[in-house]
Amino acid sequence: METNVLLEAMLAGDKFSEWLGIEILASEKGYCKLTCAIRPEMLNGVGTVHGGVTFAMADSAFAFACNMENNISVALDVHMSFTKAGRVGDVFTVEANEVFSSRKTGVYEIRITNQDNDLVGLFKGTCYRTGKPLINI
């Protein structure tokens, strides 16, 4: 099955990723790369990007990467390290790579970088594969 059909199915119902303003650059089995521009409403009380926004971008890339096999996969465990503060005007690139896959689980490393290729965050996610199709074919 083509991954763009699966990606379109996921994006059709993903209003949060739409609100974030993410743009998918690439998506295939075990991989996703997206980008997002930082807007003023994404800042926290000290003027930097809210950690929840950075986490959400990484979580979206994680979801797209692990669902491209038409097997609904959900987060089982995730961890996030924040390495550099983001600011308004930054453009984040988020790249998810599968590092382990089995019938029931997958482990992914997601790197978030800014326009200068500085590491903004590192996210590790483990997904559980439900065995249910994302779309019926």
C-alpha cells in the first residue's frame, strides 16, 4: 500500500497537527520528516517555545512514521530531552527514524532541529502495534 494514501487518511482527522501548521516533507514506512514555523502563540511565559509544542511536533512525526504500515500504532512510552530553546521565527525540522521494529512494538528516535541545524530536542518513542488496519483495503 502506498504510504501517501495512509498519510492522507491520518491527516484528514488530525486537526491538532493542522493547527500546529506542520508540513510533511517525507513519510514512508518507519520514517517521517516534517517542518513547522514557530508562531507567537507557541511561546511560554518566558518567551521561548513551549515544551508542549516541541513535544507535539515530535509526537506527530512519531505517529506518522509508525503508522505507515497500515497497522494502527499508538504510543506506549515516550521521553523527551530539550536541548535548546526555540524562538519566534525559528523553523523546526522534525525527523523520525525507526530504530527497532517487531510485530507488536517499534522504537523510534525523533530529532528536532532549527533552521541552523542546532538540536532543539531529542524524543524517543516506543509504539504498540494494535494489529488493526488504519484504513480498509
